[in-house]
Amino acid sequence: MKEETTYGHQELINQAIDYIHTHLHQTLSSEMLAMEMNMSVYHFHRLFKSYLQETISAYITRQRMERAVTVSYTHLRAHET
């Protein structure tokens, strides 16, 4: 793969990750994310998985769980003081 293509793909994945993090509280789907990135669902899914070694839905679920743990911990610490 050409270096410019690899860089372009990495930028798209970074944009997708930013979008996911900004919209975690909303319903997210592979189809919607692919549309946001102006890519086919098939190509976006393959590209995402090749860069992050996990599917889009697994990534979103993991991010939501990590955010829930952080919020719970923060809430718990606030009540301890």
C-alpha cells in the first residue's frame, strides 16, 4: 500500500474515532459511520478492523463500558469526600 494511501486511511480512522467519542451517547452504527466517512460500509468495516484489530461495534461497546467505569468511579469518589 502506498504511504499516502496509508496516511489517508489513518486520517479517516482517526476522524471516525473522534466522531465515535463525540457521539457515544447516541445510537451509532457501521452504516452511519461509513456514511459520515464517505465510504462503503464494507470498505469502512474492513479498514477499521485492520487498524484497530476489533470490529466497529466491539470498539463502540468497549468505549461505552470504559466511559461508564470512569463516570461511576468519579461519582463514587465525589461521594467519599
